Amino acid sequence: MTASAVPSPPPGTGLDASAPRTFPPDETAYDCRRLRQWITGDATAGGVSRRRLLTLLAATTAATALPGAGPARAADPTIVKPLPPEWFVRRGTNAETRWEALRGTGHHTPNELFFVRNHTTTPVLDAHDWRLRLWGSGLRGTPGEDRPLEFGYDDLRALPAVTRTVAVECAGNGRGHYTGQQGETVSGTAWGLGAIGVARWRGVRLADVLRRAGLSSSAVDVQPRGLDAEYVSGGESLGRVRRPLPLAKALDDVLLAYEMNGEPVPYDHGYPVRVLVPSWVGIASIKWVGDIEVSARPLFSPWNTAFYRLFGPAHPPEGSAPLTRQTLKSAFELASGATFPAGERQVLHGRSWSGAGAVARVDVSTDGGASWRPARLHDDGRAGTWTRWSVPWTPGAPGPAQLLARATDTAGRRQPDIAVPNTQGYLFDAVVRHPVTVVRGARSTPAGEGTP
């Protein structure tokens, strides 16, 4: 069934009378309920048996479920776009943006500099052949996976479009600092702070598509699934990457994006259409979306049971609720190990961001945390994106130094000195110690040089 055959809602309402209204999601209450439903088995996890999920969960609590990134390779066909070493650090099937490469690029991350997080290989798809298939018990008529409602690429582009500036950030961004800075052993890709990017996205509201597809009052969960290859863990396929959203979030601010910074979304970032979930961990923003299950029962997948939850001594034995909102971070637009001449005035630049609100304040220390002073903010505080800042600095005596940046957001959160660890290394939020060296004379390294 094509989108043109989907019945339209009554004029002037945008939604049938029986469907739920849009309202701000109560994420904490929903996640607590979701966790209880998972523990008691009152949920569905199509494509993966509950026994297999429990096996993965047991392995995760022992910090062995996620494979390491593996050795970096000089060339890797898993990513389509060029990855020059002055812009990216290769991390297995992923590519981390170097912060020094962002210096002077403006608020939006250029597409060619945007980090890449792939579970498998970037698929090269054709927009002409692409279809978005919607199905499940949460739609009127309960269309099955074998007889879904379909929208083509042109169908989506014909719907009212919206444009939003939004960050996408991997839940494991900063994971490497659990080990490098705190001495913790965690599993997963050892990202620095470069698994984030901000773009100007254009697309259609997921809410508009759900309503046109015939959203039912019984719907509770919405699960997008990607068109990349099936993900294999422990020798067993877990299927294509998918992760459910509560209906409240899906109707709130989620986009189906087909443009990125004024261009069609590039292959590595979800062409022809990707999901965009503002302020939430990146795994929720499914790339290369191919189908969406709308369910009258809670949905689960490996990506919200075994993965993307918090396990460890500081967390419940069964793990935390599935991760949603991102945490608070700051980074310098500067290479690690950069050098500066003693006695010469510098201007340090950086960016801070939070998933809970806008950045309200940034404080910077140039003496390893002994003293702090406020940075100048260059952007009006906005939720869902970062704030650029700067602070002047005249280096003193030659020798090693540590630069620190600490953000406070409008929700009242401030970056701590130590991040509470978890076995998979998610949501690192501590102040990062950025090493530099002060040297005699005029010798210094540009922002783009230093130790990776």
C-alpha cells in the first residue's frame, strides 16, 4: 500500500479523534515502567528471542558483551567518504572527528568533518527505490510487516518540512577517558570527545507521518529500523539496528531527515532518510531508516536491553533504564599535546553541550584546576546543540600544563571531576584534562598539530 492510498485524517485536526495527543514526554517515568516491563517479560522483541537477550544481558553485566574497536586500518570500505588523518581518528568501522579540525568551521559541523558511527558498513542506497514501511499493532487496521503502509522519498518531501539545528552524539563519546583519565576498565570503542557533530537538518516530522499512516489510540512504542547489514555479536546475528522510542517522544520533536546542511544526507550519515532524535543518545537516531514498527505493546531490542543501558557497581543489578538524554561535556578546539610559546597572549576556543538543556556557563582553568574563570559564550544558549566559547590565556613558565573546561547547563547540572563508571563506558561527563606544553621563544604548534 503506498502513501497515496493512506487515508488522510479529518481536515483541521492533523490526527484522528482516537489517536493520542502530542505532549512532552515524561522520560523518567516511562523508562522506569519500560524497565519493569522488560524484567517481567511483558514486552515484545521481534527477531531476537528473550533467551538470547538474557544471554547478552548476562554477558553485558560482566563487561564482555561489546567487542573492542579492533586495530585501526589505513583504509576501510565500511565508510564511503574520504577520511584524511588530519581530520579523523580511525576507530575500526568508525571515524572520530579531531577537535582541532573544527577550529573556525562555525556552528555547524561541515558534512565532510562529521564523525561516523557504523555498526557494520555504510549502505549505498538509491532514493528512487527507497521506501519507508510502517506496520504494527499501533496503527489502525494493524498492518503486518508483510503488508505495510509505504511512503516513497518524494512522498516525504511533499509533506510540510521543518529545519532544525541539532547535535548527534554517540552514547560512548568520551569513553576513552574512563580508562585514560580515571583508570577504569570499560568495553567498547575508545572514543575521545569527537563522536559528536552539529548539523542543520531538514525533513518531515515523524508525528506527521505516523498520523497519516493512521496512528491508533493503543500505540505505545515506535521502533525505526535501519537498512544497513545485520549486526553479528558472538557469532549470532542480532538483526538490523533498531531501537524503540516512546510514543510521546516520537510525537514531540523527532524528524525524518533527508537534508544535512543544505545537501542530501550523505551516504555515511543516513542517505536517503534518517531518524533524528534531538538531545537523545545517537543510537536513537537510526540511519538509513527502512521501516518503522508502531506497537500497542512495549518493544525491546538488543539496543535497549543488552546495549545502551548502565551496568556496574553503581547501578541496579538488572541495569539502568535504557539510555535516553545525553550528558554534559566540554572540549577545546585544540590538538592534544599542542605547544604554546611562553609569555605570548593566546585565545583558547572550545564548545560545550548538554542533553538536558542549553549551556548557561563555561569556566576554564589553565593551571590544572587550581583556579577558574568564566569563558565568553559566542552562541545564544539553545537546547539540542552546542555553545561555542573562548577565553584569553598568556602562558607562563615553560613546561607541561593542563587545560580544563567545565560547563553548567540550564537544568542546573555542572560537569563533575569524576564520571560515575559503568561497564560499557557510556555517558562520560567529567571535566577532561587537556594536556599542552609551554615552550620558550616563539616556537608553537598550530591548533591542527599535536598528539592524536
